[in-house]
Amino acid sequence: MLKIFLVEDEYVVRKGIQNIDWEGHGYEFCGEAADGELAFPLIQKLRPDIVITDIKMPFMDGLELSRLIKKEFPWMEIVILSGYAQFDYAKEAISIGVAHYLTKPISAEELLREVGRIAESIGNRRAEKETQEKAELLELAGGLEKDLLTAWQNISKLRDGITSGALADAKSLASAVVKGSVSERTEGDDEAREDAAGMPGIRPGEIDRRRVDDFLRHGKRDDIAGFLDGFISDIGEGAINSLLIRQYITMDVYFACASFLSDIWDEAAEDTPPEPGFDEMAAQTLDGTVDYISELLDKVMMLRDELVNNSRGKSVVDDIKKYIDDNYGDDELTLNKIASKLGFSPGHLSMVFSRHTGTTIIKYLTDYRMNKAKELLRCTSKRSADIALDVGYKDPHYFSHIFKKTQGMTTTMYRSQKAEEEKKPDEEMG
């Protein structure tokens, strides 16, 4: 059953789409959010097959969200809904890799038709992938007589590639090694032949470096054991008993960790990332493989947390808060704009801010704007529509919706309540 996720800031539209009988049409509606920044962590966790998103949202818009999704999950299908039919929006969506662009208003029948077309395309693509994977398995099984020892010795070259900065070359070499492209053969390699018996149990789609990268970015060190249990289990019992597959997994996780460290060190403007460390003998046994990967993940996540919590990380949070303080009235203030001004990627900025403050940037900005709005309601006679503009909301109706949602009352009720509270002390003194 394909999973559907919705990102839409208009409450009525969001509820209307959510209330479609998705299950009755063969889909699972797995979640929804009102903004791109709130949506992206949920999308990373839930991994829907199809994301339906509005294009115009108050903080992270649908195009920026689509960029993040396509970068991390290129296979994920995105349907952009918008009341903006201009060609520029469609053109930009296509350049990102979004093939489905619909203008609002749209009926449930139209949306279901479009989702149905996407579902058919996904089904065809998965069938082709399964056929390709089976062919690759046969080719891999036939190459098991390659010299495993020579392949393993090439790890030293891979490490040299990473430490010298040639990460892309090292990854290419790793790919060549694990696909059995080493030219030497082993005469009478009984262990390699025995590996072939375990190969049919492999599920190649589960050996996905993105799973490791996602866990490194968003997981907790306390959850490493649980993550590894699921990761190993999903690969398949028959496959994990293969020495070649254990070697593949060990190398793949190693490169995921090295690449992750390289990424976050680039973000942190440091000189060079630390070497995560490779154990050439780890894959000889299943216990050795699990222990090595567990220690590796723990080491890298510890470095990640130190990086986020160091003085630079705190300085970045202070810079974000100051930028919001100076620019909260900008109705085009977005996560992407803040990240660009501070010289970080949106994803890294969100990670650092949330780990330091326990909240998201959008929630901090919204709370900041609401506090400013309350101050203006208390201390001035400005109209609500003018206050909306002052605190960064071009649409006064949307401002009123957000104010009531976050404060539990309308702007008129809030102003009246505060006026009454101020009268009481005067009356008591009189």
C-alpha cells in the first residue's frame, strides 16, 4: 500500500484532502503538516511514497521542501498544489525533479486520478527494479570466485582516498571492489563458493546507505542497537551469513560515516574531518560486523553531538535569533533565506537549532512574531491588519488564523482582555 503525506498550510484544504477515503482507494494516509520545515523531519521518518504539497507556505515553501526531498529521497514522488498557475513556478518545479504540478482548486476526484497515475508509474518502476536486482544478484553470485582477499586489501586505498580528500574517487573504488571487478581469481576458494548458497536470501533494496545517513543525522546514540537490529534483519538471514555481503555492508557503513563527517565538517568550516577508522577483520564474523558498526556509529554520532554543542554551534543559534530579531517583519523571511545569509544549508541549520533549543526555527519565529503582535495590540491602537504587516504576515487572514491557533483567542478578544486587566488596578486604587 503506497503511503501519502500532505503538506498544506490552509486548514480547510488540508482537512479536505485528509478526509478523502485514501484507504478505500488503496493508499495509506501516513501524515500531514502545515509547513515545509515541520514536514521534512516527518517525511524523513515516515518515508512516504508520494508527497502532496502546497507551493506557497509561510516559512519553508513547497519548492524548497521539494529540493530537500529530491536531494535525500530522489525516488519519492511529489505533487505540487498551488493557486499560482504562473509558468515560472511550474518551470522551477520541473527543474527540481517534480513531475506533477496541479493548480487549485482541485477536486478529490482529480487528485485521486493524478495519484493513481503516479501509483501506476511507481508500480512499473518497482517491477523493473526487482528484475534488475535479480539480474545483478545472479551476476554477483557468479563472481564470487573473485579474489576476496585482494578486494579486502584494497581498503587501504579507500582510506587513503578519503583522508586525501578524494572521497568521490574512494567511493568509486569501493563500488568496483564490492561488485567483484577485481581481476585476480582464487583457485579452489571453498569459502567463496559457500557464500553463493547464502546469496538468494539477500534483499538489496535494504542495503541502502541513505538509511545510515538518515540515522546519523537524526538518530540518537541510545537507539544504535535498535537501529542495527532492524538494519541487519531487513537485509535477510541468508545474506548476512555471506562473508562477501558482510564485507559490503561494513564498507558501505564506513563510507556513509566518512561522507557524513565530511559533510558536517564542510558546514562547520573546519579544516578536515577526523578519520572514522576501519577494521579490516570486522566482517569475518557476524558479531564482529555488528560490534564494529555499532562502535563506528557511536563514534561518529558522538562527534556530531560535540560539533553541534560546541561554542560555534551555540554561536550559530545566537546568529539565527539575532537575524530573526532584525528581520521578523520581512514577509518573505524563510529558512532558506536565513541559511543563505548565515552560510549554512537549511538542513544543517535546522539540526543545530533544534538540538540546542529543543524547538524548530519556524516555531521560534512564529512565537517571536506572536509576542511582537501581542505587544502592539497592548500598546497601540493599530488595526489587526496593520499589525499583521508589521510582524511579517502579508495576509491578515492568515495572521488572524495563526494568532487564534497559538493564543487561543482572536486579536480582538486579546486586546479587550488586556484592556480589562489594566482597568482593574485603577479601579481598586480609586
